[in-house]
Amino acid sequence: MATLNIQHIDKIYDNNVQAVFDFNLDVKDGELIVLVGPSGCGKSTTLRMVAGLEDISAGHLLLDGKDITQTPAKDRDMAMVFQSYALYGHMTIYENMAFSLTLRKENPNVIHKKVLAAAEILGLTSQLNKKPSQLSGGQRQRVAMGRSIVRNPKVFLFDEPLSNLDAKLRGATRREILLLHKRLQATMMYVTHDQTEALTLADRIVCMSMGHVQQVGTPLELYDDPANVFVASFIGLPPMNFFDVKVEGDRLVGKGFSVGLTPEEKARLKGYDGREITLGVRPENIVEGSDFKATVTNSENLGMNTLVYGNVASGVKATAKLKGWKSYQVGDTASFSFNRKHFFDKETTNAIRGGK
Amino acid sequence: MTTEERSIQRDRMRFIRNSLSATLCYFGILFDVFYFVNLYQSDVGTYYYQIFIGASIIYNLLFLLIVFLASEGVKNYMKNYSYLLIAIGVMQVVRIFYIPSRAHAATTMVNGVETPVMGNGQFYTQVVFLVLSAACLLVSAAVNLYKCRELAEHQKTLDAQKA
């Protein structure tokens, strides 16, 4: 397959609006990179620049070491799968999958072999004589993927391919994409705003906001060691709780609560004594304990877990994800502790990872 | 062509429609249209064979309808439409001996001068259109019959492999 080097890429539109700022990324051979971020963060624009559907305003794009910044989309040897499937309604599934190769005037027998092989991989063999309108959303998306597979491109690009599917189908198709990636060992770039897709699919995630890359790392790195408040709030469901706290010796004092610091945490906060920081705690890191009290405002039992929403103090809210089925009533006072804490600089919003 | 290539070519027919036969049907229709436009724009209907002209209009309408229907049939490898096309193709040749031949042999008086109802030029043009139309339909039918046989044989092989 291929390596992709995206070097200092900017996207500035004609009206001087800058959508992407200094995007840098080295995609390894066979790697599945997921670009994740909220709507308008520039992830799709970046993907379209890689595909050649948008001009690159500044920077360079290298495929296998060759500069393809100015190369037209059709000559980039990349295949893109769109959210809207983009299938031809009047053609059968077979014809849709064969279409790009037919345009290239490939030998019909070779096309036939490739289409059947791709259909076999995607479980579409029995659907080849049908029209797209006769298929479900998930099957249509598989056809769109099949159309990419037959081309045997160097890089696969996916632009929110599962957004049109219902939750159940999305999960199933997501697993299929993962299996496909493992089977093809292809270099893939995948855009989504769904953090679940990002965490489950990616070898590495690129988290973006407002056109800037916020963090690049493995799913575990982004979840466990977020680079800043944005990443911490974006990755994880329910999102991380944030509290304004003051470091006072070996304690963190916030509005309505005060918690102790472990020696390791104290070491990380060296230089912050007496200063205000942002404390981040994931809902799953809040457990029943005795560090602080909260008034329950809502409780949702999800079977394996219970989500408890509470007010720690006036204007300070927290969400806890407790294991098991808990019976909290609105107005109850519950006691909790934090079993894992993340610290962020209040001014820069960056994670505090060591002595300052 | 190697055995494998032949096998793949046969297998492709399971997913690719018989567009060659269908296209030949469309050409058959096209040449028939050329024929009747050429016929009706002349004075043949006014001077001679008015009943035949009326019947030919109805026949042409039916022809267009049936051949278009057959084109869809052969596109999907339906064998029976080949026989229909053969019959209509033969009829196209037979039609030469009705209006064009009779009009070509007949004369009428125009301003006291004996004039052929259909001149040589128009007659041969019409013969060419009808023959071309017939040829297209017959070839279409032949191609479809051949492909249907190939596909049926291939399907038998696949079924045997499955069993």
C-alpha cells in the first residue's frame, strides 16, 4: 500500500476564511487514521485536500515520498467513500462496482474478477444484480466501499460513511470496516464526528478543533492522556467533568469540595501551588466515596451502569457513571470520590503532565 | 481465447445485460422509422394504395411497441423474445413486396402524363431500410439465442459445482 505525508497544510478559501491551519501528519503504511472533531473543525476539508477535491493553499502532500500537492484527483490513486454513497441508481450493483474500471477501459474479464472478489469480501455476491434502491443503507455503503476496493487504490478515504445509518447498522458496518482494514491492510483515512467510531476504528486519532490539530495519538492516549481541555471534553461519553480548583498544598479546593492529592499528583502539579487550575474527572472515574457530596438532579439506569447527575455546589455540576444498577432519587444527597484526575492549565487549557 | 477467459466471459453474463441484442433492436426500430418517414412524406398514399397505407401505419405502431418490448426481453436473456424478433424480422422483408414493390410497379396519370407512383430512388431506399431493419432484428435474435444457450450451460455448471 502506501505512506502519506501531510506537511504544514493550510486551507484558505477565496473569501480569506482559513479552514485548516498547519496540518501535519505522517500516515504509515497500512495505518487507519481517524480525523475526529465537531462540525466545522476542518476534518472533511483536510480529507478533501488529500483526495484532491480541494486545492491545498499551502504546504505539501506526499504519497510514497512523491509530491502530489498539485496532482489532479483522478491521478492520485486514492478512493473515497462518501456519506451519501454516491451510487448510480440506474445501474446494478455489479455495474456500479465495475464502473470506475470500465471508464479506465480495463479488460472486462479482469473487471469481473475484481468485482466478484470485492463482492465476496463485502458479502454482496447475492446482491450484484440488484439496483441500489433495493438495498438497505448498510448494504449501499458496502457497495460504495466495494467500488473503492475494486480500484485497489493506494489510500482509502472515508468521509463520514456511517452518518446516514441507524445506530444498529452503524455498529455492524463499523465492524465490517474494521475487518476490511485488517483484511486489506490498506492505508486509510477516515473522517467522523462520532468519537465511538474514532475510538473503535483508529490506529491513531487526529483530534481537530477550529482548523487546528489538537492531538494526534492512539485511542488510548487520547482517552487516557488528553492533551488539552478540548480533547478531554470531546473524547469520552458522557464527557469529562471540569472543575475550577485551587492547588493548596496537597489538596485541591474547589467550590463545594476539597480533595486530597496523591504524591504522584502533587509532583505533577509542582509549580502550581496556590494557583487555580482546571480539574478534569471522567464520569467513570467518579465512584461512591466520601470526598464530596452532591445533590442528585437526575439518574439514568442503563443496565450495566447508572448515570448520576448532581450539583456539587451552586453552578458546579458533575456527572458520575457508576457501575451497576443504582437507585438514586432526585434530591438525594450522594457522596463521591475521584479515583483518577486530569489537570489542565487554566490559561493555556493544556494538560499539566509534569513539574512546571 | 483460453478456457478460463471463456468461462469468465460466460460468468459475466450473469451480471451484464445483453446490451448488444437490445442495441440491435433499437437500430431495427430506427431503420423502420426511416422507412416509414420516407414512405409517408411522398405522394404514394395520395395516389395509390390508401388502405395499405392505413394498415401500414397501424403495423408500424405495433412494430415499434413490440420491438421495444422485445429489446427489454433480450436485454435480460429471455429466449422467447428471440423467436418474436425472428418473426418480425422476416415480416420486414415480406413488407418489401407489399407497398414498395406494388407502388414501384404501378403508374398514375399526372397532368396527362403516365408517372410511376414510386420512383426507383425511393423504392431502393425503402428496400435498404427494410432490409437493414430486418437484419438488425435477426442478428439481435441470433445473438440472444447464442447467449441464452451459453448462459444456460454456464448456470448448469455452476449448479453442478454447488451440488
